[in-house]
Amino acid sequence: MGKPLVSQFQKRFGDRISAVYTDRPRNLTEQRTRGEVLVKAITQVIAGIIRREPTQDELLGLTDLSKAKPRQKT
């Protein structure tokens, strides 16, 4: 993260969230596993915000989440 991104992150979240990065390079298996865990976490956070499972476009950032509405239960 560059300096402007770090300062924006600090303004928004302060000391409530911190990111810790490893100093050693990860092997391919660790990268894949961490990537899968990160995708699941992001999906769960977005699902909690919009109170339904997000679409592919919402996960990719192609759809504005501020206008998303929960799906009707059938």
C-alpha cells in the first residue's frame, strides 16, 4: 500500500484494524490457500452488508453496492 492509501486507511479505520505482512516469501500452496481464505472472507463481509449472497459483478466491484437491495424470499 502506498502512502496515500495508508493514510486513507488510517483515517477510515484508525487503530481498529491492522495488517501484518510476512517477511518471508510464501510458496505456491500457501499463496493459493491464503487467497481462497481471503476470497471467502470478503464474500462473507459483502454478504453481511447486503444481507444476501453477492453476485459475481458485485464481488468484482462492477456493481455499486450502495444501491444493492436484498433479494425477496420466496
